[in-house]
Amino acid sequence: MPSKKKPTTATSTTLGALGIEPYKVKKNEEYMNEDQATHFRAILDAWKIQLMEEVDRTVTHMKDEAANFPDPVDRASQEEEFSIELRTRDRERKLLKKIGQSIQAIGDEEYGFCESCGIDIGIRRLEARPTATLCIDCKTLDEIKEKHVNR
């Protein structure tokens, strides 16, 4: 029996799922040059398109599946399913905003540099998380501070 393709969500997106090969860094290549910027722009554009298609599928699904079940349990089950889908889409809406900001940062030639300390975020980190705005060290410190504040 063929396996059903798992839907890609905001948290499970990978380069492979987007159909994009990892960037191959060339020897003595300047960080965030035109080729790298183009690579990340392609990743962000593909991710944005994928998320927009998910929105369209959700709208269609909710229209097609909406029914007024006479059984209260069936009705509650459907409402819960719709609620989960809408929460997922809300998270993705926020992610779309971050993607837009990242695309803008590429245009402003600010993409790929830590907002806090200004150093390179790194190609592999950006491929894993294309909307990253902090280097790994600053992100780690940020999370430690957040952990202490929320105690």
C-alpha cells in the first residue's frame, strides 16, 4: 500500500521538500554574495508559495467538509479539527510575515547577518531556518535569558 505523503507544515519544511539543493560554498567565496542571496531568495519564495497553497487547501477543505451533523459528538469532532487547522494556518500566517521580512532583508543586503552582533549567521543555519535573524550564539543567549525571565 503506497504511503500517504505527509503534509509539509511550517515546522517540517526542508530544502528537499521545496525541491532545492543545498548551496555548495565555493573556495574563498564572499559571504552572502549574489549567488547566495539568489539561493536564499529561491528558498524563501518556494516556502511562501507552499504555505499559500496550504491556505488555499484549507479553505477548500473547510468549505467541502462543513456539514451540520445531527450528532453532537460528530459536530464537536469536526469543530475541533477545524480549530486545529485554523491554529496551524495562524502560525503559518505569522511565518509568512517573517518570510516577507527575510525577502526584504535580502533586497536591503542585510540578510544573513545577526541582528544582535552583526556576524554571519551561516549558510547551513540559514538553510535549516531561512528566517533566522540571530547567529547561534546570540540565539542561545536569547533563549537562556527567556528561560530565566519565565521562571
